[in-house]
Amino acid sequence: MVYLLPGDYGNFGLPAGTTPDWVTGASALINSFCRRPDLNVVEYQERLRLVRGAQTVLLSYLPLAPLGTATSPLVAIEGKFAVPRRGEAGVEPLTDIALAFSLPGAWTSIDLTVVDFAADTGELTLPWNVLGLPYSEVRVTYTAGLAVIGDDVKSACAQIVRNAQAQPALNAKKSRVDTLQMEYFSGSLLDETVKALLRPYVANRLG
């Protein structure tokens, strides 16, 4: 998916004669910098550990947004129950019950209607299970991205194209602009202005 269409070129300072390969290469660099396959709304799955005693996790891709006709960005959530440490006050009877039903270590579906989430921060707040045991990790399937590509992303894409066209080594190749070639020059193409525009969309905790 490219982030600028020919009709946008004039609005973002690109010559009308700019060929699509420049924009394709710039869009690929944006995806690479943001560490995600696309800035449009797509589906992701993450497996996340919870800090003992905590009931919240942070998802990596933002903003959370429903896909298509869906009304929620949450598709499915499964949790794995933690085994309390021996001797922790008030938990041993629950541990015995949980072990009897083989709950610890097994994935259990979590009702999406009782999970709170913040679309802008990606924070999920999970419910306690019926036995009051905490989850040790969760597996979350969700959708995130931009339903409409905003001017900040379009401006970043146009700036990358301008930076690339100013590189003699890139301009020397007239037939097409190779994405790998643009990746080689990414250090100079992704200037501080571009990075500032894209920073809200960089995936969290992924390298």
C-alpha cells in the first residue's frame, strides 16, 4: 500500500511527473521504520506476559481500530492462569481447586465484553477469573492501524521522496527506484522531520 496517490503530489510538494516507484519505495521505508507490515488497519496477534499481580498489558501496534464492519478492535483473547507460589496467603485452597480442573498452564478464552481497552495507548485491562487467580500470560488477536491515512504520514512519504531524489546515487538510476537501494540510503532519507512525523506509529517493544 502506497501512502501518496498521484492526486496528492502537488499538495505535498512533489512534481506532477514523479513516477510511482519513488512513492512505493518511500512507503516501504515507512513500514520498515514503523516495524509493521502496513499503517492501514490490519490484524495482529501477540503473546504477552503479565507482571505478577497485574491485570494490564500493553499492545505493540497503535492505534487500536476496528477492521471493516467490526465494532471493536479486539478479535479474540486467551489467558493462561498463573500457579501461585506455595505459602502465599489465601491462595492454596484456590490452587488445589485449579489443579483439580487442570486450569494452570491451559489457555482459556476471555470474554471480550469484560475487557477494557484504550485505543490510543493499547492498554488492556483484564478481568479476574472466577477463582480469583491471576493470568500469567495472554494471547491477543486484535486490529490496529489508520482507517484514513493522515497528512502526517503523507507529508513523511513526500519528504522521503524529496530526500531520495536529492541523492545523486539514487537519481542516477532512471529506469526504476529499487526498494533495497532506498533501504541502503535510509539513514539519510529518514531525516529528523520524517521520524518525528512517524513516531506515533512505531511499534512498541519490537526491537
